Amino acid sequence: MHHTLVPSDRVEHANVYGRDGTKLGTIERLMLDKVKGTVAYAVIKTGGLLASHHHYPVRWDGLRFDPACQGYQTDLTLEDLREGPCELDDDTFDWGDRSRPHPHYWTV
């Protein structure tokens, strides 16, 4: 039976591709609105094995699952991600604080 539901642990670590088809990174985690019961945004982890990892929030409605690549597509590029809020692996970043509005990342 075909359905559209997926467990959150199968979304985490899924690949994310930009509008030009380039792999941007993977979904590190989903941020859930516990009052509304919806996914607010995904945190995308970029970087390679030897590079430091950056984490960027991307609005959940800005991602589409593509069965052909078994990953998520977005209209953003790496440059678009770099214009918004970011966390390095070493940083402490309050992922629940959405006080810095930005159209590509989350809605307040």
C-alpha cells in the first residue's frame, strides 16, 4: 500500500539537494511545533568529512520529497543558506528561538 507518511527517524539523515541538483547536505533533525502538532522546519547539516559542519534551518514547506533521488529538493542554494542563521558544531544555538525572521527559514 502506497501512503505519504514517513517516520521521523527515516527523514533524519536524508539527503537535501538544491535547485541546481547539487547536494547541500542532510537533514540533521526536525523541529516540531508541539502546540500545533506540525513540523516547523528542518535543520540541514552541510560540510564534509574533513570540513566543519554547519547547521541551517529550512522551512519544512520549502522541502519536497523526490522519489527519483530518494531525497529532498529545495529551491535554495548553499549561498541562500549562508545568508541566514547558522550554527557550527561547536556553537550553542537555541533552535527553538525563531526571533530572527527570514523568509527561507522559518515563520514566526
